[in-house]
Amino acid sequence: MGTKRKNSQPASSTQRVPYPSMPVGGATLANQELIKDGATGAFVASDSLHDIKAAIGGSTPSISGNHTITVAHGTTEQTVISLSPTKNLPFVIYVDVQPLITASEGGTITLRLKLRIDNTNLRTIDISTFLINVDEIHPTVEGFAEIGVNTMSLTIQCSQGVTMNRIVYYKVLGGI
């Protein structure tokens, strides 16, 4: 299975509060909501995009696209998509790496979600890796969208080059 950082644990709840990305003890609460546990009164994190959407109302928008990994890219990090969100909402990006699996190429695939935190530089806020011919669950990254132009970016990097161009597909669900 791909390596995916999990930032939360389930809890029983009586009160739900949407909450943006924030650092907590070396980890980041991204695409989360805080839940007030009915038994203890303590707030804990939950990572249910569906529950967050229900808490704030409205539908979950989505966009889809593709990116070509070329022979010339080799093992360099490449930008798959730059996003200019129109809503402050949590989101998730799914990536279909089946063309790399079918060709048995790419080695370890690393996705990085970057956010423009200081209004100048993109900083990595989430990482997901996928090992070709070993992992079964395709990589995903998630975060909290902030309204602005090119405030977020998804990149992909292969640990091994490809022998011919390979197209990977992505879908963004949530705050776009």
C-alpha cells in the first residue's frame, strides 16, 4: 500500500467545527475538521471530506485533467497542475498512475502538494508515495484551499525515468 500520512483518528462527536490546515506537534491537520467528543468535551481531528462538506453545506466541485511524464523529464520533479481556488474549502487530489504500472516504469512515484504560505514561495504541505508493481492504492494528497491565484501546486516525481511518454490522470475534489 502507498505511504500516506494520516493526521487524525476517529471519535464520537456531538459538535463539528470546520478548521483550516495548521501545524500541530510536527504534523499538519489538512483537509480536517475538529470534532468535539461528546464524552470528554475534547476536540479531536477527523478527516472526512464528506462530513466537512455537510457541515458547511453545498456541493463538492471537481476538476479533472492529465499530465504527460516525458522521457526528457527523467527523474526531475514536474508540476502537474497549478490551482487558483475560488473557495476556502478542503480538497483532495486523486492521481491515476495506471499507465506507469502497465509499463512497469517510474520506480517510486512521489506526489507533493504545495501551498503558497508566505505569498511568495510554494511549500510542501502533503506528500504521498507509490511504489510501482508493489503498491495497489493509487496516491492521493489533500489540503485546505485558500482563495487566490496559483496558491497551490501538485507535483510528481519518478525515481526512475520512463522509456516513452506516459500520461497520468488526476481529479481534484473540493475547494477549487
